[in-house]
Amino acid sequence: MGTAPEGPSLFDAAAEDGHGFDDTTRPLADRLRPRSLDEVVGQGHVLAADAPLGRMVEARRLSSIVLWGPPGCGKTTIARLLAERTGLVFEQVSATFSGVADLRRVFAQAARRRLVGQGTLLFVDEIHRFNRAQQDAFLPYVEDGTVVLVGATTENPSFELNGALLSRCQVLVLRRLDEEALGMLIRRAEALTGRELPVTAAARRALVSMSDGDGRYLLGLVEQVLATADPTAPLGPESLAEVVASRSPLYDKSSEEHYNLISALHKSMRGSDPDAALYWLSRMLIGGEDPLYVARRLVRFASEDVGLADPTALRAALDAWDAYERLGSPEGEIAIAQAVVHLATAPKSISVYRSFNRAWRLARRTGSLMPPAHILNAPTRLMKDLGYGAGYQYDPDLADGFSGADYFPEGVSPGRIYEPTRNGMEAPIAERLARWESMRAAKRRAVGGGGESSEASGSGAHRSTRGDAGDARDPGGRASGAVDGGWRGGE
């Protein structure tokens, strides 16, 4: 399983003297695997002389690391070359096929090498596939230096690796390859094979786009084109699409990318950017996301982020959900897109969301207090004798349609819970509430003769002052359902 540090081996040209042997039976990506860290493309932010790995290599002292990046960005290649440059024996295991027994054999061999002064670099591909117990097996050997661990993962280490292992490793983020790096790979492939890719300039750009930042996939496409295309008749974009297939977008409904894209859609709508919102919606649907999941999120957004600033937003989201269930794909997706644009261009307010959190916390704190007697029904004589319903005023029958009564339990004076914004349709709501507050104060003065305190009159004075309801917020600035016993919602 172990190998000594290797010599020339994703991206190198033929031997320097021009006469190196090129085994054409091997895949092109393997034939072009870099022979030095300088030949690795697209990852200068970690490999440059002043970057983390560059400094480690210069000092010939490598610490345990986790390489987190998309497929085809060079994780395995970098690990092999790090072992070579630092004089470590390269051991490789895959979390897909290996278990604790395999790890124990590697650790035993590494311990024997250490006795004679030889270090070991243990490369673990797909390290996120090891469970927590298996990850714990690394800890003592990483801790005492028996192995230098280099883990590779396409998943967010924060979610997939346990804290003890993460505390012993530095996480380095590798990037998907950009157009410049992918173009370099094509030129290296042409140099190695001695053949110019038989495609037009537009088709070359299309080939780069098809790879979606995956260098290994790009070289596979190049290999297909070289094997099937007529060198005398360069392929255009349409002809190219008949020869090769685009790489499926990187999207897994159970992975971090799923949450990244729905977050991008949500925040684009919140930021009133319909163009970006439509883009992220398209990314999700192209990646295979269930449109009904998106529809449910739109309903949530309509209530949380638009609210009463545009009361039609919730109806629009529900209508889109209903339309998709009736039509299915692809026609029903247009209704979802329409709802996305409606929500992105609607005025925004989270007043109802925050108000519900304040009311929830207040209800939890005040326990099982009874409603005031005047708003209780009295279907029996006993209940009437106990004062149920006494003094209740039916607001629609009043001249001004407003009684100004207090509807909270006795002794509860919460301050203002619902505070509308001045956005959209909430502006007239704010005006009505202000008018009713003024009328309530006037009625209270009339009942109390102008000198009775609000708590004595029980009419709910100081409703405009924020009191027990509070305004607990999460770090993002919105009320959080998890704060101080608030509503269980929240993002």
C-alpha cells in the first residue's frame, strides 16, 4: 500500500528532453498528472511560496491538513506531490473501501518506519465517508506524529468531520478550476499528443464550459474529441455537443450545495434582485431539485420576509405551488419562476415574523393566565353570575367601530408586540394602529377621569412602549425562534 516518494507521474507534458515515453493506454488525465507542485493549475492560493502549503514545503515540515474542494481540482495530485517534496512515504486509503483494520495496518507500518527516521503521509480519499468512530481512530497517530494526515473531501468538513479531528488538522479550500486553468490543461494535452484539438474557438470555449470546473472531466472530453473528430473538419459548438456530453452540475440534494443554493435563492429574493433569484432557481432545478421543495420555501419566504408589506405575496406563492402540482414539469416551473419574481420585487417586512416571536416568548413566560372576564362567553347562568362577558362591547356596533378594551390577561402589560414598517401595504396598517392607539388613550382618560393609571384601569396603557416582549435577534439581525424560548420557526 505504501510507496516511496514518486518521480514524474493530473497535468504534465512529455519528458523534458522531448523523448520521454508516453503510455497511450493510460487515460489522458493520468498521463498529464503534474510532476511538480509548480505544474498544478488553479490552486496558487494554497501552493504559492507565501501560501500555506508553499511555506510548509519550503520548511520541509508538513502538518496534517484536510483538502476540501470539488471533484477534479487536484486533491490527490497535490497530496502525492507533497509527500515527494517533503520526503515522506505516500500511503493512500479510500474511505469508500477501507475500514479500521486497514488503518491499523497503515499505522503499524508507519510506526516501524518512524523508528528508522522515515515519515509517512497518509492520504485518505473521501475522508467524510468515515463514521465518527473511524475518524477517532486517527487521533492518537496524528497527535503523536506517526502519520501526517492529508484528507480529501468534497463535503463541508464542519459538518462531516468530528471536532477532535478538525482541531488537529488545517482545512485548506481548493477551488474549482477557472477558464484560464482549464485552457492551460487543453494546451498541455495538445502538446503531449502532438495534435491540435479539431474545434473552433467557440467550440473550445463550450468545451471548457461543459467541464464545469472539473479538470479531470475536461481531459476526458478532450480525449473523446481527439479520438472521434475529423482533424480536417473542426467541430463547432453544435457538432461538439453531438460528440461529448456536458458534465452534470455539482448538486446533491442531501449535501451542502443544496443548502448553499437555497440560501442564495432566499437571500437574492430578500435583496430584491429578481435576476439573481431566477438564476439560483434555475441552478437548483437543473441540478435535479424537487420543484415542490422550492415551492414550499417560497411560501415560507412570503410569510417571513414579505409579510403584510404585500399581502398578495402569500397567495402568489400558494398559487404557484398549486399550479405546479396541476401541471408538473416543465410547464409548472414557470409558475414557480413567476412567484420568485413576485417575491423578489415585493416590498419586504419581517414585522409579523418578529411579532410572533415576541408573542411566543411572552406566552411562555406568563403561563396559564386566564383571559379577562369581559371577553369570555357565558353560555350558563353560573358563568354569567361569575362575571363572564360582563361589560363586553361589540366593536362593530360602536359609532367609531372601536372600543379600546384591554384583551390581555389581568396584570399583563406587554408593550407593543406588532410594529408594522412603513413598507408597502404596512404603511396604512401603521396609520390605523396609531389612530386606534390615540382613541384608546382618549377612552381611557374618559373612563379614568384623566388621573387613573393605566394598570388600575386595566385598559392596557403604554402599548406603544416596548416592554416585556423584547426584541431578541440572531446574529443576522432578525428575531430568532431559538432565542429566549421564542417561536420554533427561524432560519
